Amino acid sequence: MKREGLSPKQQSILSFIDSFLAEKGYPPSVREIVRGCHISSTSVVEYHLNILQKEGYLRRDAEVARGIELRRASRGLVQVPVIGYIAAGEPIPVPTADTWSSVAIETLELPQELTRGKEKVYALRVRGTSMIDALINDGDLVLMQQVNTADNGDTVAVWLKAERETTLKRLYREKGRLRLQPANPQMQPIYAKPHNVDIQGKVICIIRQLD
């Protein structure tokens, strides 16, 4: 997201800090900004950080190695509801299809870059390892755009009506059926009739669970 009045280098530094915070959960050091933004020296980073602090985009504690705090207004944060869990292994039962519109169990504040400007975005926490080759592991959060259709190869959350279960898989349309394909060679695909499947959303971003 462009911030008016900032140089391209300052824009780059803010975007890098945003992304680093979203991935790691803590701010980068000055040296990590040097590497991540391909800047020539720590003194150049310090110069631009001082400008960003003066302009109100961040706060700094010079005595702390990672003492950078982005001001909320500058980050373009959006609120994303976490509405529950979804299995990425065998499907798990959920009470009703209304689970998808229920009250969030928690709310995330995330940079707009992660939601790509899309509307109707929610988050699910993953259980299972059937999508591990798609870099979706047990405990990760997936950001979903609420949609009711998807293209072949999209990773989607689906509601299996007859089984009253949900699952997270890649979707493929085949003659007379849908194939819900895991991304784990040790697991088998799920086959379902089109009338038995409701697409509830597709993955637009993955937030890794770090050990």
C-alpha cells in the first residue's frame, strides 16, 4: 500500500517491516532490514527509520535490538475473524453449515497486503497434514476469501452435505464428480458428487505456525 509523501526506499522499508511482522510475529532488526531491502548500510536504514519515526509511521527504542513498533494507522490494518478449525487430513464433523457465519472465536489485525484488497475474508486454523506439500501444516492459519465457486487447482474449504463434514483440499472437476485432492502422497483423494459439495471459500494466504 502506497503511503503519500514517502520515498520509494521508505515505502520499501515499511512494507518489509509489515511483512516481517506478519510472518515472524516480531519486528526485524536493522541488519535484517538492510538485507531484506537491499540497502547498502545500517546507517542508511537508521536515516530512513528516523524519518519514518518523525513522520509518525513508527516508534523506536534505540536501546532495543528489535525496538520497532509500527503505528496502527500507518499499517493499513484490517480485521479478519478467525471462525474456527478445519481439517487438512481426514474431514472432521462440524455442528452445522452455519458454523461459517458464526461469531469469531478471535480477531486478527493484519496488513492489507495479506488480504490483497479482497472482501469477505476470514481465517481458519488448520488441523492435520494432508496439505503439507502445499506448505499448509498443522496449526497454520489460512486466510480464506468467502466464495461459492473456484477454479480447478484452487485450494478450497468445502462443506460435504451428506457427511456434514468440512475439509481443506485442492479442487478438481472430473466427469460426474469432484476430486478433493490432498497435497500429501500418503493420503488418498476424496471423491464427491457436485450436489454434495458446497464451496465455502478459497485460500488466499497462509500464515505459518513457527515452532
